[in-house]
Amino acid sequence: SNDFCEAGALYGAAGCGISPPLSSAKLLIKGGTVVNAHHQEVADVYVQDGVIVTVRPNLKVGDDVQVLDATGKLVMPGGIDPHTHLAMEFMGTETIDDFFSGQAAALAGGTTMHIDFVIPVNGSLTAGIEAYERKAHKSCMDYGFHMAITKWDEDVSRDMEIMVKEKGINSFKFFLAYKGSLMISDELLLDGLKRCKSLGALAMVHAENGDAVFEGQNRMIELGITGPEGHALSRPPVLEAEATARAIRLASFVNTPLYVVHVMSIDAMEEIAKARKSGQKVVGEPVVSGLVLDDSKLWDPDFSIASKYVMSPPIRAPGHAKALQAALSTGILQLVGTDHCAFNSTQKAFGIDDFRKIPNGVNGIEERMHLVWDTMVETGQMSVTDYVRITSTECARIFNIYPRKGAILAGSDADIIIFNPNSSVGISARSHHSRTDTNVYEGRRGKGKVEVTIAGGRVVWINDELKVSPGSGKYVEMPPFNYLFSGVDKADDSYLASLNAPVKRSKSTRCRGEVD
Ligand code: URP
Ligand code: ZN
Ligand code: ZN
Ligand code: ZN
């Protein structure tokens, strides 16, 4: 169709081999090890009309069924990326991957759903969602939306309810950084946290102190440091830790769950660890760049290399990544995103004379599943079941779409990967499917390979070829009041009870001779 060719063209050079999905309503995945977050076993998986019908060993099916042999391979839920920015207008430009090219890249890397951030238009949520609904029209895989809150008034407060009750959004992101554009005040954060709580929506924060970042940037410019290294130097871990701690404490004060996006430093991670240890409901999301890269490339004399590593919070000094991996393997951090926010080298060059103008963001939507496997499972830090949990299941639970997503169970959507742990992959801008001309993971090799991706029951990636068509992806509505909210009412009750407790106000009574 016309739409298809158009998207194929948008898709760029790598789109030459693109073809429509293999249409088979019935599919049998035979003989693989089926891995869920709770359990793994050798079984066949039978799929019909986009849904998993049966998971059981030795299934017999008719000959109208397409059979995929998965012997010796792992059959896992497709990845869910909780953090992406496709077709986002940001820092004077727009991210290079749109909802088609970014999703095609995702599918080639074994991710079958992502949750993108709707950015309001001049603060308006309704204008924002309309714009993103249009952008997402060409989707070739399932997706959901978070929404950013960038200003506060009665319209925004009212529209948050509309987003939750009518639009299937159950999470709102507050930026404590990007002064002068997306950044909000503590006052707004408090209003937002209260509103999120009453709606059963999850509050998310980009945790860096934007005022201090501004100060740090001025400091670098005054010192004559204008290159990409100035980006890292201007916003050190202490500013991430401060904002993380502040958001955590305000969420505690309001008594509502909090999700900290892109945890990049030991300092921020330790704030999350402390809060969780005290019983607070805080979710920490590391991203692939933070788990596998370090900041050394920001000092590369070649601007085109250094600038591609600019993202916020910055990729940190060696040592942080290892600590974040350990935090992930021990449950201090719960799931992995990418913050896929790709710009090409022409866009990155906007900041050739001034690091403050380099569009912030790195790629990763295609690489996440492979790099997390290589970094966490191949190194012995994590089991295969835990891999499924952090790449898929926990995301589905947090955003309240489990077990429709994030599981290989009868009744779940047929979003499935066949993973060969004995194969390997190489990463390069020459072969990746994103539209960006660079890759922050250029030259890396990883053990393990996503050989087949099945999205909504369709084989969309096989034999290193994509078979996708625009419009085939579905919007996934996410209901409010996820499991993190289950204790909130009771905690409020005990808080109120503690304020009115006779023991507190009747000191005189007890002094009159009451016995404890
Ligand atoms: O540098 C980044 N992270 N760009 C995307 C916007 C954001 O802060 O998530
Ligand atoms: Zn952010
Ligand atoms: Zn982001
Ligand atoms: Zn007394």
C-alpha cells in the first residue's frame, strides 16, 4: 500500500529489505525452553489470532499451522521498554526515530512493546495526546504512553483525570531538570504527586537539580570548557542524588509510589536503596547506557564521537555501571529501560561550539535485550528467569498490564522471542535498524541472539529480516492503581490515626494515674 511504501522510505537505507508481515493466524513454537519470570520449562507454545492459547509439552497441531523449531533455544516474553522518546520535539529538533523506525528497530532486537512519553503542547495534555496519537498512527508494534507534566493549573489537573480515565495513561513524568523548558518547581511536584495519588497514577521523575545544573553549565562556560566533556562536568552525581532524594522524600510526605527514571549514578541508586529499605514504594529504572558505558568517550577529541554520548543524567565515570548492575541483580533496581532518544550526527552538531546545545539522548531500543543479556546473564549476575523479569514482566506489572503482557501464559498476547544463547550479535550503525547514523554501542559484540520476534502473533523478525507494516501496532491502555498502590490507603489510615492517637494528646490523663 501507499502507506507502507511511505514508511519504508522513511525507514531509510536499511529499509530496502523490508516486507509485509508473514500472515499466519496459527503458530506453533516447538521444543524450546519457555521462560517466565517465575518459572522455566521445556514446552511448546501454540498461538492463534495474536493470543497464546496453550503452553504444554508435545502439542499436536494440524498442518495449517506454521511451525517454528525452538529446540535448544529460549522462548521468552518479548521485551517491554518502559522508556523511549520516538518523534519527540526536543532541544530545537526532533528525535530521528519515529514510531515506525524506532519500533522496527525494537522488533529486530526482541522488544515487542514500548512506553513513550507524551510531551504536552504548551502545557496542554489534550493537545499533547492528540499530537502523539497522530505520531503513533504508523506503529508496527504495541505501545503505551506516559505523560509529562510541564505546568500546573486547573486544566492540567482536570486533564490528568481524563488521561487516566479515558486515555489509558497511568503514569506522569515530572522533570526536575531542563530549566527553562520542561523543568517544574517543587510546588508543582507536590501538586502533581497529590493528583497522581488520588488518580492511582504512578509519578515518575527525571531527577537532577535543574537550577544547579544551570549553575554548573555557567561554571563550565566561564572556564572555557565548551566541548561534550562539559556536559558531564556540569551535572555531577551529587545533583542527581539531591533530586532523587528530594523526590523520594516528597513522595513519602504525600505517601504515593514513585518511579525514578534513568538512574545513572551510585549516588542516586543509594538514595533509592535507602528508601526501599525503610519500606517506601520506590521503583528504580536503570537504562542500558548507564549499565554498560562509561563517560570516557565524552573526552574524545573527535566531536562526532564525543557528542553521541551526551544524555541526561550523564553517563558516569567507570565504576557506576558495575554498581548499577549489582543493584539490578539484587533487586534494589527493578527493570531496565533505554531512554532511546536518538539524534543523528547533524543534529548532535548543533552543539559543536557549546555542549549546552547538543541534543541530549542516546540510542538503545534495538540493543537493550542483547546488551542486558550479555551484561547480566552471561556474566553470571542474573538468572534467565530474572532476565525476563527485568526486561519484560516487571514493566508489565508496574504499568498494570500483566499478564496480558510480560508472560508466556495461555491468554497472554503473543509477543514472543526465540533466543539462541549459543549465537552472538555484533552492533554497528551499518547494520542497525534505527535511522540514526551513529551507535553508542558501535563495535560491541554480545553473546546470545534474538533469532525470531513474534509480535501480536505475527512473525516480524526472522532470518535477520524485518517483516513489518505500519499501522499493525496497537495502543495498549494501562489502568490505574497498580500493585504499588495496594497499601497506600492503609498507610494513610495509620498516619491519620497516629495524629489523633489518645496516647499523644492525653499526656495529662495518663499522668492522672492511668496504667499503660
Ligand atoms: O538525555 C535524555 N535523557 N534525553 C531524553 C529526555 C529525558 O530526559 O528523558
Ligand atoms: Zn529524563
Ligand atoms: Zn527519557
Ligand atoms: Zn504519667
